[in-house]
Amino acid sequence: MAMESGISQKSSCDEDQQADEAKVNLALEISREEELPLQLHHVGLSENGEIRRRTKGEDITFSFIHRGMPFACECKTTGETKLKIVGELGKLPFTAESPAGRRFFRHLATATRTLPKGHIAIINDQDVRLLAEVAPPQGLTPVSIIAALSAVLLEFKPFFEMAEDVLAVRQTSKG
């Protein structure tokens, strides 16, 4: 019985090793076929981090946390290439909870309407979001997408800092 268990463990390890080698070989094959700089509308990552070919028309999506706020990004791979960015900045404070905080976020939404890369909006009278859309400067390369995203985050940095200050005052007055 112990010998059978050892054989099945060895065959399982061999299968895992073969699967890993196949993944590496596919990644190498894809990298040899693609020209540099790597275009993200040709290749992608699976949910478990494996390099794979992207199907035609499949959008590029990713998410991240910046300054404690969740952001989601999407880029269409057909038609006009624009990176859409949505940041969840939090909930609009209730008037009874923080009249000044509520006014601040309403003023912030108004003040950012004319910014070239995006604006802060109050959605459904509750959710404060950053909504931005920008064209990556050099197509859909990783560097170009990060550059476009960084430009948006830098443009909104002063607004994030002001919002954090308002939210910090709100949190200390609750505690």
C-alpha cells in the first residue's frame, strides 16, 4: 500500500512538472512571436498568472489599490484606444454627520469637471468616484498604460490629499 502511494505521488509530481514545462514553453513561444514593445492586446495573463494569447476583441482589464482606494481600469482593444479608470473614493457623508464634508465633496465634483483627464463625480447621490478616460501615448504597451494611468493619478493627487484630510477629520470626530 505504501509503495502504491509513493508511485502515485511520483506520477503526480511528474504531471505537475510537465504542466509547468508546457506553461513555460507557451510563454516562450508567445514571446518569440511578438514584436517589442509587447502589445497587451495580443497577450494577457490568466487569473492564475499564466501568460496566454488574448482573443481578438478581448478588453484589457485590471484593478489596483491606490491610497487605500480601489480602482478598476478597462481598455478596449478594438476601435479607439482609451484607458477608462474608475476610482471608488468613498461615500458622500450625510448632512447630519458632516455638513462641511458633504459640501466639500460637492465642491470637489464641481471643481474637477473641467480637468482634461477626468473628474470626480457623485453617483446615485452617495458614491464619490473618480471617472477618467485617457489615451495611452504609445498604444497598448505596459509602459504606455502605466504612463497614462500615472498621469491621471498625478493630476488628481491634490484632490486625493484634500479628500483624505476631510475624511480623517470625519473619522476623528466619530471616534
